[in-house]
Amino acid sequence: MFAAPLEGCAIGARPRIEDSTTMTHTDPDLLKENMPGPPLAILAEALFLINLMLLPVIGFVMLMLLWLVHRRHPSPLVRNHLQQTVAVSIKGGFILVGLSVAIFLLGGFDNPWSWVIGVLYFVCLHAALIIFGVMGLNAAILRHPYRYPVLGPRLPD
Amino acid sequence: MKYKSQAVAMPYFIAAIGLFVAQIVFGLILGMQYVVGDFLFPEIPFNVARMVHTNLLIVWLLFGFMGAAYYMVPEESETELFSPRLALAMFWVFLIAGALTIIGYLTVDYATLAKYTGNDILATMGREFLEQPLLTKIGIVVVALVFLFNITMTVLKGRKTAISVVLLLGLWGLAIFFLFSFYNPTNLVLDKYYWWWVVHLWVEGVWELIMAALLAFVLIKVTGVDREVIEKWLYVIIALALVTGIIGTGHHYYWIGTPEYWQWWGSIFSALEPIPFFAMTVFAFNMVNRRRREHPNKAAVLWALGTGVMAFLGAGVWGFLHTLAPVNYYTHGSQITAAHGHMAFYGAYVMVVITIISYAMPILRGRACNSPKAQVLEMWSFWLMTIAMVFITLFLTAAGILQVWLQRVAEEPMSFMAVQDQVALFYWMREWSGVVFFIGLLAYVASFFVKGKEQPAGA
């Protein structure tokens, strides 16, 4: 049978993340079972992605409001995700929009090379921020802390 | 392996990889012809090389999908395949028909091929991706019907799971939409309209279901996450794919003579098309992060994660880049489309087929996983091919933006061929990236032959 060799071959069983993630065959609950992380942390990461993908600016304003209200939240995990998403939204937004505008202003709108460099720069950085956001969202969903590569503030030891 | 009949998947996988190699060889020839126009002319003209390159892609992916289905369905249905003999017979029919078609493309001029294969009885040839002669198209339908009969009967006699049902839905959709390749109205607008029912509703419709099912199957196996969790993700992904993808067909109808409302419908729905790919990325990362065991087949896990990311980038981000009607007005049919096509096909379909091959092949060869040495080489091939594809996409995007400017935006627009000279530098860089991709592919093939300390099945 397939299961036996696979288990024999496995380097090691991984401990379950949390007991609350255990699924039952009778009563699976999409929200509770699939998202054991704190809703505020998940919301922060979701707003980070919404700002990038669906509602630019509006998503950012909502994220800032969330941060203003909950920045002293007792849960370090919630504070971690709020701090990371706010910091990366501000820094990322600046280098994404600011440098793109700079490329066009310096190169000129009627210069094809401004478009080649500007569009490629914007698309690549934008996509990278989304991928980092996906990792952040997953960390929040699974109740893990997360630091955005390069732009995210350092995590406390 | 759990069921003997799963073994029929192996020849399909081997043929898929062989044809993949051939596809990339023709890709390199084509890339060279972009910069050295008479390279291999008249032996392999550009139009023939392009046709072989794209047709081989479709054929090898179909071999991969069929192999994947023959491997997955017995395990999902917990029963032997309805008829392994039929599956093997169809393998040879499909392989021989495919090989004869490619030989036909390369040895006979296209008009003569059309004349001798019955195109005057029912004209179906001459359209991009659907260049196959009538006989080949009929062969594809026969193979697809027998394949679907075999797979459906297997599912019907065994356990029905969400994964096998979604896979079946995707495969039936694939066969049904291919039937529109036989409808070739003389009105060019109608012709294009229905041509997209094959091409678009395949790659941005039913193929996404197949992809999601394959990914879900492999993720259940390599992560140990409960089936219920993965199945719920699967429902969300396929719902998003169909809701956005079907009306998203409208992004192909902007400038072909269809009513103007398609510019709104196409823009709105295809702007939403990145969402299922985004969900797939979250899905893949989420499942791997919550895994309950460290699966020894690290290469398969890497391919699965890579599929999520690259499908989102290629199909989602690069698709969105030129999908809105006001943008597409300028970018339509430029190298930006080629950039999107390359990364989307690689990220979504090439990688998912390699994911299932990477997972299943060691088991089909009687071991639970390949040796660490072989896996390291396979992971090298992953990075080489993936990074090379990123660069191919970036260079083609740069070429496309410059092309759009010089050909369609500049105050004194240049002709198509004059612009091709202007973007040649990017074509050269694309060609070198293609060489790196080919080296990655050779490394992938070599990984099958690397010996080492393997973990035998049953150990």
C-alpha cells in the first residue's frame, strides 16, 4: 500500500501547529478551522493586499485606521502584523509610486525608455509586494509572526 | 503504487517530457529566427517552426493531463482503472497521430498537407493553435472520448471525491470545447469569436479546473493536510475561475468586430481573473505551511509552490497588465502578449504537469522518493527554468513596450518590420534566456537518471 512506504520514507512527522487546526470529518468550519490566527492580524494582511490589488488608497486608509485603533492591542501577534503591514505599505508605497513617478519625470513621458523602465519597475515591485503579502497573510492565518523581507521592521528577539 | 493500473501513466509522462524537449528546441530555433531571419530557411520556415512550437506545447500538456488523470483517478476512486489496455492503446494512437502531424508540418508545405488530409471536405486548418489537419483533429476527438470513457467509468465504479469530480469536469470541458475547432465560419468575426471558445475557454476556463485538481491532489499527498480543508479551497478556486474566466472571454472581443459592450464586459471580468490565481498562491503556501509531515519528495513540494507563484505572476499579473480595453487598444497582439503567454503557460500548466510528474514518477518507478542527489539536480532545474522564464518574460515585455511605442504611439509610427530591428537587442537577450531554460530542462531530464541512495517503496 502507498501509505506505508510514504510514512517509512518520511523524514519526520511535523507537529501540528495548534490543536484548534485539527479538522473533523463531521463538522468542518471554513473560517474557524482554516483560519486559526487572530482576525485582526488576518484583517491587517488582507487590507495590505486589498490596497495593492483591489482598492488602492482606500485599502491603505482602512489599514491605517485599523492600526490607529489597535496599535496597542494586547496580543503581540496582532501588533506584529499591524506594524509590518503599515510600515511596508508606507515604505513600499513610497518606492513603488515615488520611484515610478520619478522615472517618468526624469525620463520624460514622451521617451519610450521611460515607459520600458517605468512599467517593468512598477510591475515587478508591485508583484513582489503581493507575493510577500501572500506570505504575510498565510503567517497571520496560521498564527505565526512575520517579517516582510527588506522593508519590514525587525522583529523583537 | 497503490493500484497496478496507475502504471499506465508512465508512458504518458515520458512522452510528455520528450515532446517538451522538442518544443523547447523549436522555441530556440524560433528565437533565433527573430534575430537571424533566414536561420534554417528554407528547411524550417518561421511559420512552420512557430506552429510546431505551439502545437507541441498543447500536445505534451495533453499527454501530461492524461497521464495525471490515469495516475490520480484510481487512487482517488480507490479502484483499478476501468481499462488499462484501452489507456495504453490510446497512448500509441495519440503518439503516432501527433508524430505524423509534426512530420507532416516539417516535410510537406501546409497547403499540400491541407489538400491531402481532407481540408476541402471540412475546412478546419489555418487557425493559430488549431492548425492540425482534419484527420488529426478527428483523432484527438476519438482519443479524448475513449480517455473520458475510461476515466469516467473508473470514477463511477469507485469513490467520488471533489478532486476527481473537478478533474472530470475540466477534462470533459476540454473535450467539449475542442469541438468548436471543427466550426470554421467564413465570416472572420464569427470565426475568431468561436475560435476563442476553444483557446480561451481552455486556458482560462476548464484547464484551470484540471490545474486546481492536480495541485490539490499533490498537496494532499505531500502535506498530509485534511482533505476537507483542501477541498474547500478547491471549491472556492474553481468558482472564482469560472465566474471570472467565462465572461472574461470578452477581453479577446475588443477589436475583432464584435459589439462595443464587450469592452466593458471583457475589462471588468478579466480584471478579476487574477483572483483565482491569487487564491491558488495563497492555497499552495497555506497548505505547505500547515503541513503535518515533512514529505521526503522536496522537489515535488517545490514545484507545487512554484506553480502557485508563477501562475499568479504569468496568468494573473501579466494578464492584467494588458487586459483593460483602453490599454489593450495599444498593446493588442504585441510582444507583451507573447510575454504573458510564455509565463502563463509555464507557470500554470507546464509547472503543474511537472509537479504531478515529480510526485508520481518515483512511485511509478518503485520508490517512495528519488535520491537526495537526484532531487538536488531536479531543484536546480526548477530554478534554472523558472528564473530563465522570468527573464524571457521581462525581455519580451520590454520589447513589447518599445514596440507599442514605436509602432502605435509615436508621432511618426514605424512599420512592423522596422520596429523588429529596433527591439532586436531584447530578442537576443530572450534567446540567451531560452538557452538557460533549455539547460534547465536538460538538467530536469538528467535528474531521472541520477542514481543515489533511494528510498525503496515498502521500506
